[in-house]
Amino acid sequence: MTHPAATAPSAPPPPEAVGPLMRSLSVLRELATGGGRRSVGDLVRDTGLARSTVDRVLSTLTRLGYVRTEGRDAVLAPRLLELGNAYLAASELPDRLGPLADRLADELDESVSLAVPDGDGVRFVHQATRRRAMSLAFRIGDLLPAERGAPGALFADGWDEADWQRWRARRAADPTDAGFPAVPPRRAEDEAVGAAAAADFVARVAAARTTGWSLDDQLIEPGLVAVAVPVRDADGRPVCALSVVSHTSRLSADALPGAVLPRLRETVSAMEDALRAPHEGPASETAPGPAHATWMRASKQELGPEFVESMARGLITLTAFGSGRAALPLSAVAEATGLARATARRALITLEHLGYLTTDGKLFRPTPKVLELGFAHLAGLSLPDIALPHLASLVERVHDSASMAVLAGDDIQYVARVPTVRIMSVNITLGTRFPAYPTSMGRVLLAGLPPAERSARLARLRPEPLTRHTVTDPERLGALLEEAHSAGYALVDEELEEGLRSLAVPVHDRTGRVVAAVNVSTHAARSTPDEAREALLPALRTAAAGIEADLWVAGRYARIPVR
Ligand code: PHB
């Protein structure tokens, strides 16, 4: 079931609306509510679109890098995050306020989040999570019903009669909150409680108006408590809410406000100052530029009817927005995307009709609803999740096993693996560790450390000969690391195990730091080292570049765990 606010609005689309764009968005929404993966058959059934239409939507979305297909399934791909990133960058909230929220989380040693109003819901735009194992953690892009959680009561203070009516209609249509996959559903037997909670919401809104803060006493799940304060713009309108989240095992709902409100309010006032400061963010990274026009033509030529230009154009329109580009007139959108004015105009009208943009008639702005397009799911991926499809394509190309590892002390630890035949005496599974120095992944990981740290590690290493070939001389090892650093790869022959050859390249995050390594392992007897390098290195580099591109989009606002 889809959230009522997430379904197409009941008003008929304006005559300028671009049909293929609307259809692609309904496919993306279905994928998002299905946890990022649906079979093509299910998509046909649940969108009501013809099979051939769904196929064309999927091939166009695949070309854009927003979706990939795995057998019969369509799967959301990290590149899609660029749409949500455009909204988040344009809103400036995570960039301006995120560091202050992070500092508060550090000081209180509790989770802190920023959320914005989205229809009759509340959507998270920043998370500084200190969540202990015992409660669920929300992701950027997750949506709460306004009446569950602390921030909603602050935003509902500004609702008019129509807003309240819409809220009541939604409650009646979805009494268990099935349309909000981020929150545990209310059980059927809780419905009386749910009704009481609804009445209680009205009271909580009134209380929040007088006190200036709002409390969540286990409205989402037992134990989870939160207090929220609105962050207002220069005109006094709440633009977001800052929440501190705790657990009844540490702080009761009664004790929470007293314990955190003073620091919470100080942070809010610093945030309000930050909002008033002139814009000085980096120029938008997302503005695509007219290069898209060339890409569009090439895609059409290659895919023919399976590439629907109006759909692709409509979607990339959103990427015109970004940091310092929060509100754009039609002409700026056309210029940034390389689209003809008439084309950009129809795309903007369509996106506005569907609630992804608002306009005052002149300027268009992206809305938090853009985040419903799979952001929460994709922002929750780990580095291994992101890497796996790239490792699978690599294995398809080279027919040898591929893996990803990270540094764990002086070891490497496997975090993702796509095996073919087993050529090692030990069976490598996720979590397997080897010493870093005699492995190709270890060499690129050590080589990626800052010089001082690299030497410090080398100095304390006590390398052991694991085969006849293992390099144990610290000086030679140092030279090999230097070589791996400048060449951007390491080839290690039979140093970990006789007969085993491995070639690895680094994976960098947005800041250029080496966060992981990917490798291909093969039989040493099958070829010379030069032949192996020639056969494997380009494919390995393509895989690493693909992982890095995804990681850079995904890591713009979300923290991507490396394991
Ligand atoms: C959260 O950030 O996870 C959060 C915020 C407000 C709530 C509950 C949870 O009421």
C-alpha cells in the first residue's frame, strides 16, 4: 500500500503534463515502497501500466543509472539518490544545520535529527545517530505520520481546516499506518488506542504551541522517547524541527525535556542564525549542464523506442536544483539541463502537479516529497551493498572471483565477495581476515594511508614468511607500498598462498580517502604477471570507478558504513 500523500493527486493532470514522466515516477514509487526491489510482473500489476510500458520505463531508468535489473526483478540503484540530493542541497538544511545537529548529538550522546513537514507527514533530512541496539533508527528520507513522533505536533500548529481534514481522511483510510513503512504498524487491537492517540494529537499540538516544544512518549515504539523544537526562518515559520531521541532505559519521557531542552534550545538558536547567514555553500555539484543533450541523443540512437526521452528529460530536470540553486525560473532550468524551454516547462508543470516542486508562478523549488523516490532505502545501503552489483559484473567479465575488503587493524577483512571456483585452500567468507602485508588488497589499503601512518604501521609490523615468496623485509615492503600508491594497484604473486595471484585496486570516498579495496584472484600458473595485469586491471578499474561513482552520490548526505 502506498501512502495517500504518495499516490498521484486526485486532481486530473494539466494538459501539458508529460505522460511518460508521470509513469516513470509511479514505477519509482512502487519500487521505493517495495523496499527497493520488485518483479516486473508485480510492477505491471501494481502500477496498472501495460507490460510494454513498464519495460520502456525500466530500460530508460536503467540507462539513467536509476534502476538495474536482476533476473525478473527491477532494483533501485544508488545513482537515483541524485534527485533527493538535489532537494537536500537546494534546501540547504543538512549543509547549514547538520554540523550543529552532529555537535549536539556528541554533547548529549543521544541521537539527534532534523525533520521537515511533508504534507501530513514528517520527513527526516538529517540524522546524527547514536542509537543503541534496542530501538529502530530512521534514515534520511523516512516519513512519519505527523501524529507519531515529536516534530509533527510542531508543524500541525500551522495547519488550516483543509489540512486537518486531509489528515483525518488519511487516518480513516489507513488506521494501521500501513502506508508508512518506516514505522511499526499499529496492530488491529491498537485501533482504539490509535483513535485515542488521534484525539491526543490535537491536544499535543495545542500544548506544543504554548510550550514551544513537543514530546514523543513512545508514540512510535515502546521505549523510544523524543523531544523536538522548531527551527524558524526569518519570517518565524518553522522550516524544520530538531529532535533529541532517547530511550526510557536512559531517560523517562518525564525526565527528557528537563535534561535536554536547554542545550536543544541553544542549538536551535544557533541554527536560526545559520539560516539567516548569507549563502556561502559550494556551487551546486548536481547541476548537470548541457552535456545532457548529447547524452540524450546518443541514448536514443542506441536504444531506439526503449529510451523515452521525455521521461529522461523530465527526471533530470530535478537535478537543475541544488546548493545555491534552491528556486529557479524556467529559463535557468532549461539552461542547466540543456533542454528546450518548452520541454523544460512541461516537465516542471508535471513535477509540480505531482508535488515534487512548488511554484509561485515564476520560481520553482523542489519539495521534500522528492525523497519518497527511494531515498531512504538507498541512503541505508552499506558499502558492500553498493559494491556487490559491480563485483558481479566484474566476475562476469573476467570469470575469476572478485572481493572487497577493508582494513581492520593490521588485517584485511572481507566485506563483499562474488566467488567463482575456489582456488584457495581456505574458504573465504564474509568477515574472513588475512594479514594485510602479503595480500594485494592489504597493499593498496596500506598504501592509501597518510604517509606518517603508513610508516608507523610498517615499523611495528612483524611480517612472517607465509610462502617461499612472501616479502618480509620492511624496506622492500615500504617500497612496494609506495609503488602500489603511485601505480594505483597492487599485484601480489603467491605471497599469501602458493599458486595464488591477486590483483587489487583502491576504492576512494568523496574526500579521496581509500576506504576499501577490490580484487580479483586467479591461478598464478595460468599466465605471466604482465598478462594477468593486462587482462584484469582495466575491468578491475571499471568496477572500482563504478563503486566510487555510486559511493559519491550516496555519501553526499548519508553516512555509508564500510561493512
Ligand atoms: C528520530 O530522529 O529517530 C526521531 C525523531 C523524533 C521522534 C522519534 C524519532 O519523535
